[in-house]
Amino acid sequence: MRKKPELKSWSSKQAVAILAVDNIHLSDHGYDVLKRIEDGLITYEQAKEEILRRARSNALNVKE
């Protein structure tokens, strides 16, 4: 597992902390998406579509 990127914004840090309260931890992919949003490389909508596409792909792989 590689080192998690340093998050800059208060809202990103809070989102990760709120998830951690329920023992939910972001994957490396989740951190990458969050970091790209912070850096302005993708929009919220693009991130949402990427996450949904990955979830659909994972769901199809489980069924096979």
C-alpha cells in the first residue's frame, strides 16, 4: 500500500474523518480521486461518474 496523498482542504480532511468514525477507510483510488478534485484536475461530476463506472465494473466482476 502506498502513502496516502496529503489533503489540503478542510472539507476533504473532514470527509475522511467522518468516514473514519464509522471505520470506513478510503481506498488508494478514493484518495486519488479526492486529490484530483482538490487540485482542480476533475470536477465533482466527473469524479462521481468515475466512481459509479468503477462500482458498476466491480459489480459485474462479482457476478461472473
